Amino acid sequence: MTDPNKQEQLAAKLAPMLKAWMEELQTPMFIDRMNLIAMDRMVKYRAHLKAGFTEQQSLELCTK
């Protein structure tokens, strides 16, 4: 079994990091970055389709 004291220490270390991460998720820069990543994936997917791959093959190639 895990030591409850160690669990509390770990939770105390992680709490500020989780809070900072949650705050970052709400920033316009983070949202813009995620939008760019999504657009990049869509461009690659469409390029695979245009090159003759099936939808399933294109999806598989874009998830690697």
C-alpha cells in the first residue's frame, strides 16, 4: 500500500503545476497554437487524400 503521507506530499507538489497548466489552457496563445496544430493535421490529411490514399489510410498516416 502507498504511504498516505507520501501521497499528500506528491499532491502538494502537483497542485501548483496543475493550476498553472489549467491557466495556460485558457490563454489565447495556447488556443491559437492548438488551432494551428489542427490546421496542420487537416492539411496533411487532405494531401494524403489528394495523393491517392483512402480516407482510412490518410487518417492512419496522420496519426503516426
